Amino acid sequence: MGEISVGILGIGSYVPEKIVTNLELEQKIDTTDKWIVERTGIRERRVINQGQATSDLATKAAEKALKDARVTAEEIDLIIVGTVTPDMIFPSVACLVQQNIKAVNAAAFDLTAVCSGFIYGIATANAFIKAGTYKKILVIGAEALSTITNWEDRNTAILFGDGAGAVVLGEVSPGYGIIGLDLGAEGSGGHLLNVPGGGSRMPVTTESISQGLHFIHMDGNEVFKFAIKIMGETVNKALANAKLSQEDINCLVPHQANLRIIQSAAKRLGLPLEKVVINLDKYGNTSAASIPLALDEGVKSGRIKNGDVIAIVGFGGGLTWGAGIIRWGK
Ligand code: COA
């Protein structure tokens, strides 16, 4: 018997209603809409209202993905949520979603790979299904980055937003689904992008809060250089894993961090921008949610069609990165 083919049975996404435009940021910090659009491509982002949390977004995305897949919550064997903004330290967002959607037969855990969280989740779920351990897995990327963003710091406040995307993974026809993967990490670069406070190294104190250590800290230029180098490299490794080459890619769905990073990756991969899904103008960088949000848009808009070869690629804190090659369809 040949190996099981694992693919996406259904997809859904959700963003909170509240929009924060660049013009609104202009009123609060020393920046301009022009600078933000030119340097990042971002025009607005979504943020949660008080009282909302990551699991609320994740639950809505999960419900849509289940409906799209025509799979019931009881059929789900495992829920994996990529997130760095859980509702609380524990229980996990995955357990909160399990309760909300009544996936009573599912195991559940969160996974920390920052903006690569969705790709790490897909790779983990793929291995569980290929091994025969589980049949149907919900993989969710969900974040409320607005809650760890210092809205007075112009280096970071312009970049991030909130949202969630989810997929149901399961067996698909031979030749379809996930056909190549690459994951990587470089812990030596962890200090370039982190939230230093609030963990066991530096528990929350009034002092840690007054120093803003519970917010995202970032060396933007170093992260930019890393991103430009790694995006092409990891896609090429995933392509080699799939025994395909750059010309075979019909559509690139990259992590939505900065338009200039996406343009550079497309160039390195020899892809015209028409083959790239870009929606960061509307949502900014939503970390683990950004790839499934873009993938959902690509599919629902009809840009991604049955049989297409899709490359998904992300990078983020850790440092971490990853890419997947998927032949779209069931
Ligand atoms: N508004 C206006 N001016 C700003 C600004 C802002 N929000 N932020 C920085 N500037 C200024 C700087 O002070 C600097 O001024 P100077 O030349 O007088 O010193 C100038 O703009 C250029 O700053 P620089 O940091 O070199 O800009 P950049 O083109 O590298 O863009 C980032 C900054 C953060 C947008 C870019 O480095 C980036 O996107 N990095 C990757 C971040 C990322 O993807 N993080 C998440 C990873 S998952």
C-alpha cells in the first residue's frame, strides 16, 4: 500500500471588525501614511475590541473551515493552534476552541513558532495523518498581536494586526495535497524579535511593565535581511523535496510581513507578482494567521484552482521559517 496523500479539505478565516488605518496611527505617533505605505505596503489593520481574545477569532475561522470541508466537529481528532498571543498562559487556545466547537473527540495543543506557526502546524498534522495516528486535524493560525504591540513605538505599531485562519487536513486523492515541506530554526537570532517579559525568565512585575518588556521588541533591519535571504531558500528546499522546480509554482502564498520582502522573494523565485497573493495592505502582519488568511483569499477569489501548485512560505521569531508545496484539490 502506498503512502497516504494529505491535503486541505476545507479552509476558513476571520478578522475582527475594528479597522485601524495609517491615518489613525498618524494622530498617535510620529509617522505618516505615506512612509508606512512606501516602506511596508500596509494601509490598515484589524484589531480586537476589549473583551475579545484570540480563541474567539480562532473559533470563527475553525467553524468556517469545518463547513467548507463538510466535516463535523466530532470527526476532528486533533486541534493544533499556532499562536503567540494565547488568551492566557494556559489553558491553550486549542483547548478553548475544542470546547467552543464541541470537538469532543479531539486532542488539542498550541504550538509556538511565531509567524511560522501555521506552516509548523501543517507539517505536524501531515506527519500525524501519514503515520496513521489521526485522520482529520484542524490546524489554526490565530493572533491578537494588538495586545502585545506597543502602540507608542513607531518601529512596531505600524506593522501588526489581529486575525485567524484555519484548515481541516485529511486524506486526499493520490498526487494532491502536501507534496513538499521544509522547516528550519536559528535560535541564535532569537533576540532579534521577541517579547522579553512575562515568561519565567522575567515574570510580570510593575517594573517589567513600566519598561514595556511585555511588548514586541524587534530589530527591524536585521529581521528584514534574514527574511529576504530565507524566503527563497526554504521554498527551494520544499520544491526539491517535492521534486519540482520554480517554474512549476502557479501561486505563491507568503507570510504578509512587508511588501518589499514579498517582492524580493518573488524575484528570487522567478515569479511575477501576479502569481503572488498579497493582502497585507488590509491586515498588516498577523503572524501565524497571515498565511491561512491569504490562502483563504486566494481560494475564495478563484485565483487558486484545482490542480494548481501552491507554495506557502513563512518566517518569524525564533528565528523560525518554513515552506510547503501543495497541489491544490482533494
Ligand atoms: N514612520 C516614519 N519614519 C520611520 C518609521 C515610521 N513608522 N519607522 C522608522 N522610521 C525612520 C527611521 O527612524 C529612519 O530615519 P533616519 O533615516 O532619519 O534614521 C528611517 O525611517 C528609515 O528607518 P529604517 O528602520 O531603516 O526603515 P526600513 O526601511 O528598514 O523599514 C521596517 C523599517 C521595520 C518596516 C523594516 O525594517 C521591516 O519591515 N523589517 C522586517 C520586520 C518584520 O517583518 N517583522 C516581523 C517578522 S515576522
